[in-house]
Amino acid sequence: MGQQEKVATSLAGTVSEEISASLTAVDAELAHRYPGDPGTRQPVHTVYVPGDTFTSATIRSWGDQALKALDEHAPDAASFAAVLGIPDELAAPVHDRVRAKLEREPVEDLRIDFEDGYGPRPDAEEDEAAARAARLVSEAYGNGTAAPYMGIRMKCMEAAVRDRGIRTTDIFLTGLMRAGGLPDGLVLTLPKVTYPEQVTAFVRLLEAFEQAHGLPSGRLGFEIQIETSQSILAADGTAAVARMIDAAQGRATGLHYGTFDYSACVGVSPAYQASDHPAADHAKAVMQVAAAGTGVRVSDGSTNVLPVGPTHQVHEAWRLHYGLTRRALARAYYQGWDMHPGHLPTRYAAVYTFYREGLEQAAARLAAYVAKAGGDVMDEPATAKALSGYLLRGIDCGALDTGEVARLTGLTRADLDAFASPRRGGLTVTAP
């Protein structure tokens, strides 16, 4: 081992103690504001269905319509891959998994819409629709036909519709409580947030509901929709979206980009309103940085180009949607909106191709990191965390199988969880 080095120090032990004491408040602030990823499944999309058209058959109907579109416009793996440009070696695995997903779990996250997709209605009509939505959601979770995540998008907290939004939220949540309680997959979406004070007001609403029903404080969380320029850049030049996360007091679960409202707000002409417009990229980049480390997840928006009509028109819409989804995934926007059943085949095709084409490289890098082996890439703990997150997202959505990931990495699901997020549990493997 050679000559043993002599170790000498110059600082008194009290220096370290004093520095630590001076940073106690900062340590607490970091732990509070930046707890890291929650360690739960993130859906790859959110499907929006108007409150008056949602039924107990909606989810299955979307899956059946998506399968019908595949049968009509790309009936086999080769034709589907040719339309989208999927590599030959992935054509069959992706096609087979897409079909299996549409048969098993066509929708991962569903939002019953009482905002733009529903519009203004007589109060009695919206009351009844909100109560009906609660009953159907409760029944779906009870009989096993629910999506993993379900909930409503109420009207916003602006003066003209505030009372209506509050009432719909109250009716829906009360209906769930009367039907047996709040399901674990419940999600609420607050749209058109412009000021942090609107977030604070919604927190007050949820607090009041929790108190009325004896629920634990913080049981109800919600997503914040970013649809206005003021939510990105406030009048004083600060990033308002960061203040909105703070105003949510730990209840914010996601930031969802509203493609068309935001585009219109900043003056983008309708023909150019899309999730890959520079204005959209700027807004989502600010959202991403504001949410980083907070446990709040970012979702991309939607496309309004529907895959309907003759085959050549469906193929064009599919290529657009596939490309936008792949673009979003590369930019770490792992969730988006789907507005039509015909979007489901390309949503899952893009997601599955993304995870399957990177499986072997990600697994090899993570295995080398765990084994402290060399290689052509030198990874750090943060990269190991990202690699584990990548593999877990692939498993959760059905792109990857737990067994094949374990075979390639030598790691269990628990090991991956521990690397990906300290909130999932302690490490079960030794890492550099």
C-alpha cells in the first residue's frame, strides 16, 4: 500500500459546528421545498372528456376505437412502423405492446372536463353532471374499470366562473365521499391560473372540504394548468409559476401546459399554435426549471390535428402526433394530453419506441455504475438516478417488462426505486 500519509488539520472542531448551525435553516428549507420526485407512477398522458359525454363505457370505447383505427389504417406491425418510421427491429415489439395496451389499459389518466370542453351550462345541468361524474368514477374504481388516475377539471378561479367552479368541485368531491371515499387515483385540475393568489384560494377550498369531512390535511392535491403568459412571467419580472408551486403549500402535483390558450395569449396565429412553437418551448422550459426537485411534474399539451378521415389523412395526423410526442419525451416532458381515441396508437407507439430503443444502453450503464465497472461513459449518482427513472417509467407504462430489466441490470424493482427517488425507500444495493 506504500507509505501511510500523515493527516493534519488546521481548523478547530467548533468551526464545522458553527457552519452547520448557520445553515440549519437552509437545510430545512431545501428539504421542505425540494423533496425530489414523489416516487409514484406518472401517467404518459391525460385524456379529456366533456362532463356531459362521459359514461361508464368511455374508457373501453376509447380503446376499441383506437384498435379499430389500427385495423383500418395500419393493420400489421410492418405497415404501422412504415407510417411512423419505427426501426424494423422494434416494429413487432412496439406494435404488439401497443395493441395489448389498448386492450388492457387504453387510458392511463382521465379528466372529466367541466371547463372549455364543457362550457357554460344552466346551474342545474352542471350540478347533475358533476354528481353523475362522482358516481361513475366511484363505480369505476369499485368494479375495476377505472383508469389508474381519474378526476375533473373544474372552471377556473376567475370572477366570472369562480362560484360555479367551487360548486362543481364541492358536488364532485362530496359525491365521492358519499359513495365510499376518495379514490387513491383522484386528480383535480385547476385551469387558467394567472396569479398565485388563485392557487392560494383553491388551497383554501380544499382545506375547507377536508375539515368538513375530517380528512387529513393535505389529502387533496391538484394540478395547475399554465395557460396564460402571466403565469410564466409576472408583472414584476419574476417567474410566477414558481410562486404558484409555493402557494400550493405542498398540494401541487403537476404543471400542465395549455397549448392553445397560451399560444393565443401571446398572439400566435391559429395556424402556428402547436406544442413545438418557440413560445411553447419557452413556457415549458420555465415550468420545468420551476418544478425541478419540488416533486411537481410537468406535462406537455395537446395537438388539435385529429386522425380522422381517409387513410392518407390519418397517417399524416399520426406522424405529426408521433413526432410531437417523441420530441416532448426527449425534452423530459413525459406526459401530454390526448383529445381523440385516434391519438392513442401513436401516443403509445412513441412512448414504447422511446423506452425500448434505449433499454439496452440504459441498462448497461446502470449495471456498470452499480458494479463500479468502467466503460465509455463515466456516470455519476445523478445519472444513475436518471437511468433508474427512465427504466421505471418504461416499466410503468408497459413499454418494458420487469423481468427483462432485471436480467439486463441485475437489479430488482426495489433497487430501481431506491436509486430513482429517496422517497421510495432505502437503497438495497451498494453504489459508488
